[in-house]
Amino acid sequence: MKTNDLKRGARVVLTNGWEADIMDNMKGNTRLARVYGFETEIGSVYSHDIESVIIAGEKFPIEHTKEQDKLREQLTKLFG
């Protein structure tokens, strides 16, 4: 499944291990999500930081677009 196919309400796992609920039906490099981490917060997350989607208790890997992979590379060069 690609990040652009995720719909509102989908439960995802981020690269840092935290879970989040997708809160929009948008496409692109950022998605609005309720993130369950140290605190529960709502905000934008980079699409390339979405690692997998949870459907019926089972994790499925996420495929990223070329643009999302390119942004990840650019941010890695800038911030390490």
C-alpha cells in the first residue's frame, strides 16, 4: 500500500515506533495525524516517516513515492 492510499482513520506505525491515526484524505509529502507518543498530539507528519499500516491487527509495509524518497534524502543530507 502507498501512503497516498491511506484514508482517514487508518492506524499507522511511524519509523520511530510510535503509532498514529491518519486524520485526512490528502496526498503528498505530509499527512495530518494524531500521534500517540510521549503525549498524544495532532500535527503533520512526513509521509516518508510512515513505516506500516495496521489492518485488523496485522502490519503491512508502506511503499513510498519517488518524491517522498527524494525528500527523505534531502532532509537526511541537511539534518543527518
